[in-house]
Amino acid sequence: MKTYKFTIVIEKDEDGRYVAICPALQGCYAEGTTEKEAVEHLEDAIKLHIRARRGKGEPIREEVGTSKITVTL
């Protein structure tokens, strides 16, 4: 069994719901009424995403690194 580590991004939408996104897995996101719920749902979505890709013989991309940038306008 392989263990994966992914960076996730959590945002709060205009309706006050939390959206958790896994940028390394295109289209893999989940939402919830709390930050914790969104992350729990995303964990399930990531597992399903990886299983589907494995089933199709597709590679699972692993992150090389992350960083933040600051842009001033």
C-alpha cells in the first residue's frame, strides 16, 4: 500500500461554504459547511480519484514542491 501526500487549498465561497481543492489532482475538490467537513470530503474524493486513475493505468502525479508568491498591484 502506497502513501501519498498532497497539498490542499481551502477557500470560503460567497455562500459561506468551504471548498477544499487538491491542485495536483486536476478536478479533485470537495465542499462542506465547515473547514473540517470539506477536508474530510476531500480525503474521500482523493481516494476515489487515485483508485480511478490506477484502474485506468494512469500515473498519479506527485508534487515536487510548493511555494507562495506575493503580487502587488
